[in-house]
Amino acid sequence: MNEKIKGTICKCGMLQQYVTDPIKLFIYDADRDMIALVLNDGVSLPFAFCHFCGGNEMGPTAKGILSCQCNALSLWVKDSNNPLVYNNEFNEYRIVHLGVELYFYYCPICGGKLPESKRSELYVEPLPEEIESINQKIKGVNNIGDIVKLLGEPDEVFGPPVIDTQIGGIYGQKNIKQIVIYNSLAKTCNLLVQEYEDGKIELIISPKTKGQQLH
């Protein structure tokens, strides 16, 4: 993926995907030669930098990036035509528009890093020994039937989620057959298993919220 999409600097390719999305939250502004956010009144706001990666290889996890100094986002949220909102509880800027929710890690005007989100404070730090224990239990397992034989019935079952074929193609999403979650394997983390239509599975160990933590 080219790091520069016309006049907008992006290394993750996310903005290019958004431009092809039929929701049209982002467009290519030919006059400005940039990717632009479409505001509620149809006016577009050009992005010099990707809000997700900021033009950095490491994206949101990049270190040593200068903080935003232009304060453009604090002005944008005051505009009722702008879908950008600020969540004071989590110290986050995000877009909530037409069912889309996008989080900002970088200022799209100056490319500076935005303040760290407080969302991680909702979660406990997983114990390394619990992560290792779960990994050992599921080592070599490659289908959801064997997961259930090993661990028993899951605590939660979801699916299949409905993914629009066109949207899935744009973002490289595979159709998910079902999602199962084990909450009781450990005190500090959960196991999430996604089963795709082709039978392959993805295993995700995630931290519990402080309210979920087992004692």
C-alpha cells in the first residue's frame, strides 16, 4: 500500500478502503487532491494525515511521535455538522455516523499523536501464567468441535453476524459462522473463538473488565 494516497499521508491503507465504502463517510476530493471526511451538511473536510496510523508504520502503537499541537479536533467537535465527538470519560475522539464508529489516534491535520485513551483502565492486567495455561490447553487445536471437547460448553455463543458481501470485500472480512466465549477459564482473561465459514478458527485471549474479574 502506498504511504501517500494522493495528498493524504496514510501507511495502513484504511482511508483508501473507506473511500470505496458505499456509506461514503470519506471521499476523494479531486479539487484538493486529498481524502476528505464528509460532514453532515455535505461539506467535506480534508485529511492531511490518516486518523488511525498518522502516516506511521506502527500505527496507534508508534512511540516517540510528537503530540498534536494544532487543537483542530477540539474545534471540530463544537461544530454540529461534524460527526466527530469527544468522550470525556475515556479521553477519546471518535466518529459516530450511519452505524460507523471510528476512533482517532492521530490528528488528521498536523499528524500529531492524540492523548492516550483511558479505556484500558476498564480492564485488568492478564496474568502471564493464566495466558500460558490457556495457550497450553488449546495448543494444536484447529476446529471448534475440539475446543468444546477440551473446554466444555462455552459461556456465551453468538452468530452468525451479518456481513454485507460488498463491505466484507472492501475490508477483507471473512464470513463468521459463530463466536464462542469462555469467561470462566481464568480470573483475569477470557478466551474468544471465532469460527469462519471455511471451518478455520481464530483464538483470541482478551483481558477481563474489572467488573468481570473472578475472585
